[in-house]
Amino acid sequence: MKKLNMLLALTMGVSMHASATQWEALFNGETLEGWKQLGGNAKYTVKDGAIVGTSVANSPNSFLATEQTFSNFIFEAEIKIDSGMNSGLQFRSQSLESYHNGRVHGYQAEIDTSSRKWSGGIYEEGRRGWLYNLSRNEKCQEALNLDGWNHYRIEALDNHIRTWVNTVPCADLLDNTEGLSEGFIALQVHSIKDKALVGTQIAMRNPQILTEDLVKNSWYTPSEVQQINYQPNTLSAKEIQEGWKLLWDGKTTNGWKSARADGFPKKGWGIENGELVVYSSGGQESRNGGDIITEEEFSEFELEVDFKITEGANSGIKYFVDPDLLKGQGSAIGLEFQILHDEKHPDAKKGHQGNRTIGSLYDLIPASNLSEANRTTKRVNPVGSWNRARIVVKDGNVEHWLNNIKVVEYPRGSQIFRSLVQMSKYAKWKNFGEWEKGPILLQDHGDEVHFRSIKIRAI
């Protein structure tokens, strides 16, 4: 009965309030009492029972923040935004003098009028950037109404964060919430570069919060809304139900071996603080510990790997690998999701049209942004930060994703694919890339690279 009621709420747009007294109004409808402005100098006023933020020229991002802070909660508000403007609802956010002189940082539920349509996605302001964009949730991309008021709902329960726009489920995020467990809620007015957007407005009315009986009042998220999990080396209950399994347990070398010998390499690889590390040996390809591969082979699958590069590093994630094909020196042969520090490694300028840059199908297809309208550049996190690789193989088609942005898509075994192979370094290998199955490989290219949260599910 509870799930049925939740589904009715989603369909009819009704809040599942246990009682009116449990919800705390965050705005009195008349003044900005209980709120303070941070960051830039956008104008915040009260008009017709709503908080109105107005963009101004030559200002950084502005935030009207609650004086109260909140940890676990369910938040709701109604939002109206002018076309062309960008905004967001900050939550569990902070402004500390010790952090970039008070720069606002923390979670943000996006309010986005651009053609990419990511309203309801989760962004981390001032730190990691996009955590849950909507490239994999097309239904939510159509949820925002540019001509009227929109109902936003944010549920933050420990490390599980979910959002809805007009009762459409948008984000389902599991995060490593260190430093993000408590903070204020704020309405953002984004900085603007286009002078024509000066004076555009974002309005919020009826902001309210629930801090008790959260599980009882939590809304249902359909299974088709994909969950993104940033907890290191951990599977969620939903992932287990969907058939995911860890390829690396975060502690041992179980399930992995050398691509060229029995057992795991005795040098060149190590385990540090839940990270699988290939150590630097001066950039020599597979000359130190050598490549490692899974003991298990895979055919159709979805693979995720978090990786962190060092300056000038080169590595890769290979699939459909034949470890016995190459007898001489070098890396084992297979299709490769390239890992590279594009700005500092010379390989980025080799190959053809960037097909050796990060995220590319190495030496075959260059990576570019296929998920955002009017943007071709990839979203790559800097050296020392974690990036996420995702490889999907299904019904002969292959996709590369980098930080939840699709960057490569191709039909394995097609005439176009075979033509690309014939023009590449792989032309001499018969049926390259078309083998029925193979292990997953992490490459030793002589540079230090860290890996974690390596997981896969068969399709």
C-alpha cells in the first residue's frame, strides 16, 4: 500500500506529507529573515510571496543561503526561471574562510534552461563538478517547465541523495559524503557572460524541509532510473540486485593475474588504501610488472572503473583481449579505452584526429562529447582527481563513457569498424576486436596510475 501511495503521489504531484506540523517553512513569504547572501552581488528580493534572484553584470555566482544548516532531510520548493538563465538549489553546502576564502561549495540540484536539459541533476559546486548529469535519464530531461512553476524535491539521507522535478525522478546518487554531511540550503544566481541575460530572474516559493520520519516519507524511485555509486569498492543493494559484481575486492589480488605469466606480478603493482596501483618505471610499456588481466572472460557486459592519473601518465583499459597473441615486448592485444594525460603525454598528438586521447578507442576512434548539445569537449577531471570509465558492450554495439558522458560509440565488426582497423596499428591481427570473448586488462605503460571501484555486470 505504501508503494501504491507513493506512485499515486508521483502521478498526481501530491507531496507525501505525514502532517503539516512536521514540515518547517524556510521562508515567511514577506522578508528574507533567516537567509544571508554569499558569493556575488546578484539582487535578491521578495515579490508576491516568492524569493526572486536577479542576475547582474560582472558578478561571480551568488547564493542566498539559510542561516540554519541541515544534515538528513527532505526538501521541497517551487521554482520559476527565465529562459537562458542557469541556477541551482545548494544543499549540504558551506562557505568557509579556510576553503578558497569562503567560496561556496557543496551539493547542488541543477536548474538548467539550456539545450542539454540537465535540471534535477546533481552538481558539486566548488569541488568535483558533475556527479549525476542526466545523460542517462531522458525522462527527467523533459521534466522542467520553462513557462511556469516547477516542483523540486531533494531527499538527502546519509550518503543516498535523490531528486525529483515535477514528480519525475531524476537523480539517484550514492556518494562518499566526507565533508558533505551537513550544510545550508541556498538559491543560486549563476554568473553571466551574455549581457543580454542581465536582469533575468529565478524565483522560489514555499521552500520547506522535513527532518524527521524521513524513511516513512521517502518517495519511490523506479528501477529504470540508473543509480550512480561513488562509494569506493562497494556495491549497493540495487547494484547487487541488477547483477553487478566487484572485479577487484579492494584488498587482495584475487581474480587477477599477469597477462603474460601465471600468478600476479611480483613487482610493478601494489595495493594502497583501497587502490590498485601500477607504478612508474619511466614510461616503458609492459616492462616492469606488465599488464594484468581478469581470470574470467566476458562477452557482453557493462564495466565501470575509477582511475586517477599522475602527470604525463599513459595507461588503458582493454577488453576482448587475446593475451597470447603478441609474443614479443609490449602490451597485450585488445580493444582499448585510452587513459592519458592529454596535455602532457606526446601520444595525444599522435594517431589520427585525436584517437589516442583519453576516452578514445585507442588508435581507432577519437573521444568527443556525445552527450551535451553544442559541446564537443570532454569533461576530464584534473591530474590527482578520480575519473570514471564506463564501457558498455551489447548486441554488437560498444560505448565508451567518461565521467558519465558518452564519448565513443561504434558497431563492433561492421564494415566501418573493419576499415578503421585496416588503417591502424592493429591491421596485422586477424579479426582484431571481433573475438567472441576475452578478459579485462589494466595496462602497465610505465607510468603511475591508480584504479579502484572496478565492477562489471553481464548483459
